[in-house]
Amino acid sequence: MRATTWALRAQFFVAGALFATWGVHVPSIKSHYALGEQALAIAMLASGVGAVLALLQAGRVLARHPPRHVVPAMAVVCVGAVGSLLAPSAYGLLLALMLAYGMAAAIFDVAINDEATTMEARAGRPLMSGFHGMFSLGGMAGAGVWTLLAGGGVSPVQHLAGAACVLGLLALAASVFMLREARNAPVGGTPLSLPRGPLAFLGLLAAVGLVGEGAMYDWSVLYLRQELGAPTGLASLGYASFSGAMAAGRFGGDWVRARVAPATLLRTSGALGAAGMALALAWPHPGTALAGFALVGLGFANIVPVLFSAAGQLPGIAAAHGIAAVSSVGYFGMMAGPPLIGFIAEARSLTAGMLVVIVFAVVVAVFAKRALGTHGRA
């Protein structure tokens, strides 16, 4: 179990580092393809469309194939797409790469969360926040590596290719130690349907929370670079400060979840996230923004772990189907949030677009108790 636990932690790390590797190069992609905010937002939306299409099939796929088999296949697609983002010059090819990345990353994510739910059930204690902490740690590492390499003369193309190779090898190596289990669902699987009842509400709250999280991943670096005039190395720390604080909150999250009611934890998380973004926008200075982004990361740290854990523990629903159902709604928020901000930025400013994070963090705080009820207690 120890080897399996570390293997799963490695997979969460890979997922976070890949997301960060794409996120810190949003300015590079914008420049490479000569995009405005709206065109960049559409590229982000392509990833969201791919994610939602894949999530509609994720429960069916994982009913037949264990995460140990699904994860390496999806990892290969993810690293191939991310590593190639700056290779073509045609905008249509960028959209295709983002679509492929969104599809593969979504199934990869459901697969590792499925296994995390199984591990948590076997251990009989909260583990989900710690696993998600590795996602945030991966995000911090991915952003931090680019901060160091950018100052050393490494080009964005070289960084994308090198990071993709390293993370791909790590994902394939870790897959060997994941749980060995057989799944033999009928070929027809479970009919596709939108989540209803408790799953629908969990999914909607996840979507709201992930709007803000996705905005921080995709726009924090560009906000520092474009709105505040920070140099490239300092701007990339926007992602790192958010992910680092989120990692700290998640590594302590399992201890907190064992002692604090889920609704109370979510309500506090939403309030802290809103306060952090308000701080970052009210005082437009790189140092203040980094402090505000860290508070947002700390506030948002346990929203997804709590909701995914609740989805995987609903009676009468298989963990993979519960997580896939909540993910299908939730990750639409993560993928649709950044384009929404892009459209607002095109019409007004990126500062105005980032106000979305405050609005949705407040919604999480207000509706936490209604969405969770007695669910999600690990």
C-alpha cells in the first residue's frame, strides 16, 4: 500500500505539473499565435469542450478498465499535446491540441480520483486532500521550474518539450505500482445521463469553485505580466504562489476534514478565496497580488477534495460514476471559467474579468451547506 500511495501521489503531481506547464506559457502562446484575449479564450474553451466530452464517457471507461490501465494511455496523450503547443503556427492546430489535452486530462483526472477514493476507503481515514495537495505541489513545481529556466535563457519551446518528456516518463513509471484490480462491466455500460439529485448539486458547486481555480491557473501569470507590468520571471510566480498555498492547505486538509464539518470548511474556504482576490485587485502591485493569490490558493485548497470525496461515497453509486458525474459538471466550470474571463477582458479589462473569482467564491460560501448536507463526511 505504501508503494501504491506514492505512485498515486506521483500521478497527481504529474497532473498538476502539466496543467502548470500549460498555464505559465499562456503569454507565450498568446504571442506565438498573435492572439487577442477572445481568441485565446476560445483556445481555452476548446480544452473545456474536450474535457466535457470525455467526462461523459469516463464512468463507462473506468467501469471496464482500472486506473492502472487508463492512466498511462491518457498520460501519453497529455504530454504529447502540451509538449507540442508551440510547435505549429496555425491557430486551428492549437485548437486541436487543446481539445486533445482537455479530453485526455479529464479522463486521467477521474481515473486518479477514482483510485484515491478506493485508497481512502481502504485506509478508513481522510486521504483525498493529501492527494490533491500533490496536484498543487506539481503546479508549484511546474511554474517554479519555468521561473528558473526563463532566467537561464531556455526558450518556451524547449521548456514545453523537456517538461513533457520528464512528466510522461514519471507517469508511466508510477503506473506500474498502482492498484491491481479487475473490472468487468458489460460492454454496454451505464447509460449516459446528466447527474441528478445530490450529484447534480455537488457538481454545480464544484463547477462554481473550479471557475475560480481555473481562472487562477490560466490568467494569474498574464494578469501580473500585462496588467501590473511584472517581468516574466516574477509573473510566473503568480501561479507558483497560488499553487504553493493550495498545496499547503491540502496537505493539512485531511487533518482539518477529520475535525471540521464539510459545509463549514467549504463556507470558510469560499470566504477566504474571495478575500484573497479582493486584496489582489484592490491594491494593484505585484507583491500584493502574490499575497492575494496565495490567500486564494489557501481558500480554494479543499473545495475539490471535499466535493469529490462526497461524490465517491454516495450510497448506491459506484465511486467512478459519482466522481465522473460531478467532474463532468465541475470541470466544465474549470474550463469555461477562463474563457469567460477572456471575453470580459476583451470587452473591458483583465482586472474586470478577474472579479469573477470573487463572485464565484462567494457563491461557494453561500451554498456550501445546501450542496453537502450530510454528504462528504470522510
